Amino acid sequence: DAQVPPSGDPRAWFPTRPLAVLAIYGLMGAAVLAKGPIGFVLPSAVIGLFMLWQGIYDRVGPPPNGRLRRILQPAARMFSPRAMGRTILAMRPLWAVIAVLLVAGPWHLWVGLRTDGAWLRGFYWTHNVNRFIEPMEGHGGPIFYYPAILLLTFFPWSLLLIPALIHAAREWAARGPHARAVTFFAAWGLVYVGFFSLAGTKLPSYITPSLPAFAVLTAWFLDTRLTGESAVRRGWLTAAFVITAAVGLGVAAALPPAASHFLPGEESLGLLGIILAGGGIAALAALRKERRWAAVTAFAVSALLFAAAAFGIAAERVSRHQKFARLAELIREQPDAPLAAFNCLEPSWVFYTGRKVEWFAPPDTAALREFLATSPSAYVITTEEDYRRLAPQLPGDVQVVERVPYFLEGTDLVLLGRAAPRDDVPMIGSRGRDSSVR
């Protein structure tokens, strides 16, 4: 007896049963606990954009004349105040507020009381609003930053993403059998990439939630290409295989000398390029013999092996060169010791040292001396170069406690304090210069 909403009504594309609505927004509440407000805002935006898109898709009528009008008129109708208002109401906003507050509210209330609101202000204003408004910690980038990151992080499948999106646009325009599914996955990917492209602070990992959407679109494109349903030119596959092979050969040639400089002893990482090159060459050879399944299989196997080797083997070997854990271990031996960083600071240091890290930058050396005077157990982390400039201005009893290589920075991190230095701490650096303290 249920009434079916008329064509173009957004209520047709959102659940009406209370349990289903609560389940959707309850999961978003869990996402808010894990990642903050974007755990609610972005999934809601994906659903809302999909519903708006479907409202245009479901309208029956002749298309407007002119290519530009065919784009602008539906877009204006889709984002009109009336359409957006109806869509928001159809998404049951009151249920959203109730579900998210039930899941995420108690913890936020507790942490707010425990920190007198300081955590809430820092997290929501500094690390959400400010990160969107302006670059923080030097992590900025141009508007095309995330398309470039998508090309790298989704490689080698990103080489097939452009034809996949072309095929998806044609499916939607032709009102094909997969048009609605295409709309949903396209909205999913576009919301995440578009939102973070507008943000001031940019980090590669921000668009990771969009990768499943692009993976499904790419897999669907390949399936239709292999079954002959896609009209996208074969040249896209040829180009993808050729580029993959070329990139693989480039990685095999460039990675060993780069590793010898930044990661001594890891020159064998160049073998990663051989995996890509072999897969690209094998796929290209199969495609020329019209063995499309064999070509895609070779490409997929090489991509899988590359990902497994990169994240399962190479990442572990590279992580061995991160020596900050040694400094963190020494600092944690003094649970109440104040800690500061001078002209260098990584956000992860707060986690690994288990305490607040004060920040000082040149030329504020007077404030640094005051900090060192607050406690006899105070520590300071800085780089080798900054230590050389600071040394004449530091109190006489402050000395080098430990040195470790600064990961991928070509210098050393120096831990300064009043604790007795280790016998094997070099006088100048840990890279083989001068004698040790005795």
C-alpha cells in the first residue's frame, strides 16, 4: 500500500524505515568518533549529491537546445534552493542529529568536561576549520593537487580512470542500465576529491575514502570493455600498458641511486619497477594478439604484486630507517620532563613521546633558554644545523644526549638536555664525522 513518490522526487532515493535511517546515521556517528565532523558531512554530501543528480535524471522531457544549455540548465535546476531544500528534508535531518548525538555525543561531552573544552576547541576549530581555511604545517598545494595525487595513489589503475569516467558519462547520458549505480559512485568520488581540493591543508591520505568508488568504476569499465559493451577506444588500454611499462623501467633505473643516498642499503627496492615493467610489457603483447582477457589479467596481476611488494616488503624496510623511536624512548624514561622542539616539529612526536611539545623558532632563543630553566630534566629536539647555531647561546650544562638521522631529510635530529650523554654520541653528527664524546 506504500505510495511511490513521483518522478524526480528525492524521497524515492532515501530509506523511509526508521531502523534503516538510524543505521545509516549511526554509522556516520561512529565515523565522527574516528575522524571528526567530516565523518558525517562528506558521506551526507555524497548521498545528497546522488539524490540531486537522480532528480535531474528522472525528469522526463526534451533536452534543451545547445550544448552549453544542456549542461547549465540541469545544473541550475539541480542546485536550486527548492531542489536542495527538498533533498535535505528527504534525508531526515532530525533523525541524523539524533543518531549522531547518541553515538558520538557521550564521548565528546566527557572529553569536553575533562579538558575544560580545550580539546573540543583545538580539534574542531584548529584541526578542522583552520585546516580547511588555510595550510597548516606546510601542507598546502594547488587546486589540482588531488587529481595528481589520485594519479599516483591509484597507479597503475589510474591510467584507466579517464576512459572509465568517459564511459560512465556516456552511460548516464544514454540512460543505460547501470546509470544510477554510475551516478552514485561518481558522486562518491567527486565529493571527496572536490571538497579536499578546496581545503587549504592538503595531505595525500585525505582522499583515501574515494578510492573504492574509483576502483568500482574502473572495474566496471574493464568488464564492459572485455565483453564488447564499451565504445571507448582500444587506444586507452594500449596507452595504459605502455605507460605502466615505461614507469616501471624508470623506477627500476632511478630508485637504486636514490635509495643509496636517502636509504643506504635499500638499493634492491628498484626491483619494484621490474614488476610494473614486466606486467605492462606482458599486457601489451597479449593485447596485440587480441587476447584481451590475458592482457587485463597480466596487468591486474602485476598491479597486485606491485602493491603487495610496496606495502608488505618495501614499506617495512623503509621504516627501519626511521630512528626517532630512540629519542622517544629516552624522553619517556623521564615521565615528567618538559619537551620542546626548535625549528622542527612533526605532529607524530606528540604521540610517540606521550607529552605536549612546545614549539620555538628562530630568533626566539631567549624563550628557549627560559624553557630550559623551568626544569632540570627539560629536553629540546632540534636539527644538527640549528644546534650548531644554538650551542653558544645555551646554558653550559645543556649538552647533546643523543643523535639520530632525520628520516629523508639529509641531516640529524639532536636531543638536548642535562642528562649524561652516551659515550657513542658523535660530537658533530651520526654520519661519520669527527670523534665521539669520551
